[in-house]
Amino acid sequence: MQPDSQTPALLETIDDAQMLREVQEWAAINTGTGNLTGLEKMAGILADAFSQLPGEVRLVEPSEVTAIAADGVEYEKPHGNHMVLSVRPEAERRFILTGHMDTVYPEDHPFQNLTWLDDETINGPGTADMKGGLSVILHALKAFEASGAAAEVGYDVMINSDEETGSLASRALIEKLARGKYAALTYEPSALPDGTLAHARGGTGNYSITFRGKSAHAGRNPEDGRNAIVAASDLVLRLTEMAADDITINPAKIEGGGANNVVPDLAILRFNIRPKSTDAMDRFDSELDALLATIEERHEVGISRHGGVTRPPKPVDEKAQKLFDLVKSCGSRLGQDIGWKSTGGVCDGNNIASVGVPVVDTMGVRGGAIHSPDEYMIVPSLKERAALSALVLSGLASGDPL
């Protein structure tokens, strides 16, 4: 489909050469979720970059996050600051755009460099997921502001430091900023290299269940012991029986125990669930409490539970579908054929949708092989997707499409 006559002026305002330079510079900075030094550097660079837009830029401290260590002790996990830009907070109609600065590659990971695969494809850590998406946000908003369509609306930009580990340190911030917004765009890379968007999403939850039994000699008096490993294994079998068409359950790891001649008094079971609906999510949560009580009584062990659903399922309701339709229409004006597909993956779009805000959450660059050393970004998609977002924002600002 050919672009319409109104788009050339918009395209001319987007500096794709500058976008590429940004992505190359940003991807060269390691921002694995645990690399607090790299995240601090990246947050400062992003704050400077987004200060080109009107509004206030601030760095927000992470929420407290705890985890369960291999010895069963709860501990605090440190995280980096999140960047927030607020523009025209007094406007009646406001949007939220979100992205993340962290990647899945820790500081000691061998994948740290950028390599050109061909004239239009660059391989590098975070190029698609999502340093490229961050540049798309910035330049889409610059084009939106330059068009004059932005004057009567406002928006927040939230770039967190912990999306790759579930956004536990930013979930409250995301939901606070999203509430009351007219619409949301999130800049995960497209679901497929051709630009296909993710549509409905399932949810996810991670759990750590700690079992505390009683040690004893495995030969002399095993009857005096209370085997935590056996209790954990019993729970594994019962969890697999809870899986259904609307939820999958993956027991992933059992930790604990020691010498073969000692009844183990500690075990930790870690598992993941993927509910396809909020009903499935709520049902599992209530059934788990009853199941843990049964296991506790049967094996005479103490049980403590940590974790839960971090990203609720994201159905696509009527308002959200209208937003998808708007994105498709804007794509047509730019000569881009936009489609979508449902996925089992999750992102911050799940959390935005949970507060009733329509969201399209794969507005970032085209690319692929994310979370692997083969990750790549299709360079022309930087300008393509920035123009797409600028048109979508203009449409949201000028009418009442939702």
C-alpha cells in the first residue's frame, strides 16, 4: 500500500541517522538488570536525551523487591532507578509510553559488541529489545511535538530498569502512571520481523515455596525426621494435576537437602504459572493456599510462600481493539502492512491493561532472536516505527477513535 500525501512532511522530521547513532551508543552500554553501574549510566543518558522534549524528567527510585535464597532466607534485591518524563500533566487527555533500559545480558556475558550482518541489519545486545525501541519513543515524540498535534494533550514516558526480570521494582510505578490515561503504547520489538504486533497475552507468575522439616539420621532414626524434599515433591505432582486448558504450570527447580544419610530439613520449590485468563489466575491462587495447607498437614512440615502473579493476563477488549485498528490504519498511510497475533509472552503491557487502559505493546523496532547472542535489529524500522507512533499519537490527540 502506498503512503498518502500527508506523510512526507512527518517523515522528514525524523532523523534516522541520529536514531542509529543512539542505538549503537546505547547498546554499547551493558545494562543487564543486575548491573547497577551500567543502569545508572544509562538512566543519566536517557534523562539528558528526553530532556529535549517539553516537561519534567526525573529519576524514580525502585520499589523494594525481595527473593528467597537457596538457604530459604528472604533477602532484598537491589535495582536501578527508573526514568520518568511528564509532559503537560494538566491536560485532560493524556497518554503513557513505556519502555525498559535493562537487557538480559549480565556484565560478564560474552555478547557485548555490535556487528553488521548486512547493510540493513545490525546484531548487538539490546538492539531490538529494546534500545531501538527507546530511540523510537524519543523521535516519535519529537515528531509529534513538531507537528503541532500535541499541544492540547499530555503524556508520561516511563523507562524502567527491571522489565526483563518481571518489573517487580517498577510495577507500582507503571500502574500508578497508567491509571486514567486515554491510551498506552509500549515499545517491545514487534512480535515478528515483518512488524506483526502482539495482540492478546496470557499472564505469568513466579513462586518460591519453602519447606522446613526436621533432620534425622537416615539409617538410625529416619522416622523422627520430616523430609522436606518429599513434601516438595508431593507438591510438584499435585501442581501438575492442576494444569488445565486455561493455565500451564511449570515446576522448574527444587533446592535443598545434603548428605545422603541425613533426612533433609529444607527444600525450596520454584515454579512458574501461565494463566490465560484472570479467572484461571484467581482460581489457581485460591487453590494453592488450600493445597499448601494439605501438604503441610500430611508431611508435618512448615511451609511459607513467596511470589505470585507479576503480570496478569491481557485480553483485548473493544477499546483496545480500536487502538489496534488505529495503528493498522496509520500503518496503511505509511505504506506499512500491520497485522497482529496472540502470544503467550508477557511484558509491561500486561500491567497497563490490568488498570483498564487500552495498550498496544509491540510498537518498537522490527528485529528478532531476542534474548540470545543472535539478537538483531532491522535498521530501516527505526524510522518506520517512529513515524507510525507519531501518526498514532496524532490520531489519538485529534479525535475520539477509542
